[in-house]
Amino acid sequence: MKHQSSARSFSFPLLLIASISLLAGCDQGFKIPETESAFVLPEAAVVEGFQLSHPTLGEFNLDSIKGKWSLFFFGYTRCPDVCPTELFMMSEMMKQIEKNPALEIQAPQVVFISLDPQRDTPEALQQYAGFYHPSFIGVTGVQSAVDQLSKSMGVYYERVYHLNGKILDPASQKDVPEGLEDSYLVNHSASIFLINPRGELQAIHRPPHQPDVIIRDITSIQNAWR
Amino acid sequence: MKSCIYRAMGAILLTLSAFSVAAEGLMVTNPWVRSAPPNAPALGVFMMLKNHSDTDLSVVDVRTTLEVNRVEMHRTMMTDDVMMMMPQELIPVEAHSSTELKPGSWHIMLIEPKQVPKMGETVHLTLVLSNGFEQMVAAVVRQGEKMKMMEDHSHKMKMD
């Protein structure tokens, strides 16, 4: 029976970085743009080295995202509600960008990262993500690599077992009945993370999400970043 | 000409049945299944449940003719930015009230379908109610974007 401890770190490190930067006035040439919903980090946060994998691209790491804007969303394919909603929202965002060449936005690379590599193979994940838009990338890796990336970005998630209508005490998850080991749900952050072309975390789009708002916010951030 | 009218009436009735089904005080409108990748391990089903009776009702079980591992009732709840999924033993619909099954809220999950239905296909479900009655529902597979439009349409057909 395998159990994965939660990567509970939330966004506190990021908020701390943001607060310190604001206090110190360390702007370093990036004037924080006004946004409608995105939380923009005054100083982009370094995403610690990560090693994920994609079925055809091979290794997916920091070098894979450098040189372009990316949107990271964390979830899993057994996700009953939130992931399909968010992936659909981002597919609508992509369609709006494609239909409106006059938009100033540089289309971001959408990356769907599985927090559940125990059940999501890279192949299944890419098929799942690609259903929503052919440009979407689905990646995952060994659990320790997924944990490293999620912690580095302040992404919270936890595995939860429900038995007889009740949540099993995390401390007693070892008591999960045989045969139900794979029945867990994953509660996770529904935020979408904007990564700049240097591979740094630049902004966090907290839910709820609207495609047109995200497009306008990303455009504002990109314009300020240039 | 007459047969033409009958055919047209039949078609209208068939269409109405897809959006609005009532049994023993509970009316189901706008049932739909969210289109999903062909390898999706879970499918979401949504609808509006309206209780026109003087008695509180609830959906206590759901069956489907689609071949699946199991059917569950869920509720999505959000704390801070974290979405939590809570399996439910029932979906309540209070007297003279309604409960909407929609993304980000109450919903029915079809877990591990043997074959994921395609856009436009119909999934048949049976809602088992707390008053002992069973209600059949035909839910069409479609994308989330059509939800608003279909809701508006079903409201126009409201019979209460």
C-alpha cells in the first residue's frame, strides 16, 4: 500500500518573497502592471530545477520552458471536476487567441502537470491534455520530482481517501482496505501559474478564471516585462 | 400531412424529454455529460433538479446503462484556492426549491467508463429518489460552453 504525504506549502514562500521585494523597493526594471485578477510577483521567483517527462519530447525541465511564456496547471486525470473545467477554460483561451491575431499577447504554452504519477502515465496524460487543445502538453515524473516542483511553486495538494462517506484520517491511511488503494482523490490548488521566458514564476492566476481576463492580464504582464 | 404533423409532434416530445423530466414532484431539466478525453477515468454529469412538492426530497443513488466501474455523487468545495472533492451519500432538493448540479458544485461522477461517450451521444441514467421513486434521465454529451445557452432554453420551458 503506497501513500504519498501532501506537499503542503501553499503560497506562503511566494507571498514572503513578494512582500520583501515590495518593502525593499527592488523593482529591477519590471514595473508591476495593473491586472484584473492575476497576482503579479514584483520579482519573479526561481523555479527550482525539476525533471519531468513527456512521451515524445522526452525530458521536460527548465530548458524546455525557456524562451516562451508558459501556463502551468497542476492536477490529475481522475480529477472529477476542477481539471476538466480549467483545461476547457484554457482551451477557450487558446481559441480566442487564435481567432484574434490582432491581440498583442504572445500565446503561452499550456502545461498540465500531474500530481498523481502513480496512476497517470506520461502517455495517458498527454492524450488527456491534448484532447482539450492540440498544443497542450501533459507532463509528469517520479513523485519526488513532482513534489519538488509543486513545493517550489507553492502548490498545495493532498491525497484523500473517503470511506463510508467520511474522510479517512490522514494519520490512519495505512488502514485503507485492500483493493481501495487506488480510490483516493487529490485535493489540489486550482491556481494557474504564469512562467516567464526565463523559466521563472511571474504571476499567479487564482480561481475563478475567465479566458478573456487571463488573456488581458497576460498581455499586460508581457508588455511590462519587455 | 397528418402523419407529418404526428412526426413533428413526436420529435418535439422526444426533444422535450431530453431536457425536462418530472416524476413525483422532482423535475429534471437540462441534463448533460461533460465531453471528456477518450481515456478519461471520470465523467461529470450535470442537471437542474427542481422539487415542486411539499416534501423534501433527495437523490440517494444513481445508476447508468453506461458500462462504468461505479457511480458517485460529489460536491466540489473551494477553500482558499484549493478545490476539494467530497463524495456525497445523497443530493438534497428541498421542498419548492432546486439544486443545480454544475461544474464546481454538486455533480454526478461516472468512474472509469469502459468507453467514453462522444459529443452528441446520450447517456441514460436512473436517479433513485428518497421517496422510493426512480427517475430516468437522458443526458447528452456536450462541451461546458453550451451550458449557459441550454439553461436559458430550459428556463423558457419551465412548467411551474
